[in-house]
Amino acid sequence: MSKMTPSEMAKQLGSGLLSFPVTPFNDDFGFNEAQYRENMDWLCGYDVAGLFAAGGTGEFFSLTPAEIEKVVTVAVAETNGRVPVIAAAGYGTATAKDLTAAAERAGADGVLLLPPYLVHAEQDGLAAHVEAVCNATKLGVIVYNRDNAMLHEDTLAKLCDHCPNLVGYKDGVGNVELMTRIYSKLGDRLTYIGGLPTAETFALPYLEMGVTTYSSAVFNFVPEFATAFYAEVRRQDRAAVYAGLRNFILPLIAIRIRKKGYAVSIIKAGMKAVGRDSGPVRSPLTDLTAAELMEVKALIAGLDVKKLAA
């Protein structure tokens, strides 16, 4: 069971950089626990405020509920209190509640509620879904606003009134007007997390809107760069931030957008490039080509972390 209250968890997450570790697979696509433990131990050595186990970059969508609980259990054991572990929940309300209960059993510090599977719903339905999950747990809950789960500011305000353990809002849309309306209405009632693919591109403008943290996928394989870049964002050093964007993030995005699903695949390619091979992605995703992997290796080799952090 988590030793953190929902408010403590939210405050901790808002204080620094966040990341979603990949879920390593063997060649037969089974969970590679040994590699996961190595990866988690390595990442805990850097300045990170929280790690999300079995999240989007961790291929939540391709894991069975039993596998999700296993991944979260291993993450909690390996981090051993060094870093808060946030578990993922999603799909329909009943399954989301089951996964939240599994997160509690595993000892997670909080829950990230991903969008429901497939269906689109009205605000009342989405609110009922979120409230049911919040009521089913004592853990702090973070809602992930994206795709078919777009909560508006009035809906969020009502949920915050009804659910004291709803403590976080992760934006995966990039709608500046909506983000502004939400922050204007709720202020510091929630911790706000930037959750767009390659969130570094939105880090500076989102900081101006009260979003003090974001989830960095590249932290998986270039943690020195990711933490140095985050520090420059917080210092609002525009020159350094744009240097990092031009020299690494934007070229990486150019590879990522070539094919659907590469937002996850390129992170696993990065792991392979730095000698932490975490196996293939599961279908329906596809891995980068050998030539694209070489491009990723070249980008990593060209990083000058010392210059960025100077």
C-alpha cells in the first residue's frame, strides 16, 4: 500500500520531471522482468519526480490485466521508495476499477486513468466514469485528457468537488484555450502534467499556463539530456531549450511521425541504441526499420548534454 496521501503524491509529481518507462519484452513477447528491473534501477539514479508503470509508453494497451499488475508490482519493488510509482488504469469503468484495485495491491502511489476503450461519451458519462474510479480507491487519481475522454472545465470542477482524491490532470491534447480555461477555473486544486507526444516541444508555453511538469519519453534512453532540458525549461532559458529542440527533439519527431504508432516504437529503438535493448513492441505496433534505428543512434551520438546544462 502507498505511504503517500493523494495530495502528497500530487505535490511530488508537480515538483520535477516525470517519465513512462517502456515495458521490456523477450523475443517471444513475454514480459522481460530482469530487463525491467535493470531499467527501473538505472532511471531511479536520475532526478525524476515519478515513474508511470505500464502506461502508454509502457504499452498498457497490449498488456493483459494480470500483466499490468505484475509490471506495477515489479516497479514498486525495484524502485523501493526511491521514486513514486503511478499505475495505469483504463478501458471500461468496471475494468478500470479492477485495475485500480490491482494498483493498490501492488503498492502503487497513485493511478493514471486513461481514456475508456473505443466509445465516445458525453460529459455526464465521462464524469460518472471518473467518479466511480475515484470512489473505488484511496489512491490519488490523475485523469488523462485526450482522444475520446475530453473533460471540460465545468466537469472537472464538479469532479474535484465530489472526489478529494482526484488530484491531477494530464493533458494529451494541446488545446491551449481549454488548458487555459481549466487552469483559470481550478488553479492549484490540481497538479497539471504535460502529456503530449514528445512533450518537450510544449514545455515552455505550458509552463506559462501553470503546467510545471511533463512526462518525458526520451528520459527512457537519454536521461541526462531529459533532466538537463527540464532544468532549462524551469529556468526559462529559451536559447538552451530551443537548442535542445533543434538538435535532438525535432529531428527525433521527424522520424516518429513517419508511421503510426512510432511514438512508442521510437522509444524502444532508443533503448536499443544505448545498449538497454528492451525487445520489440507488441502488435499492432511495428518496430523502426534498421535504417531508422541507425538514425536514432546518430542523433544520440550527437548530443552535447554538458553544453545544454551549462
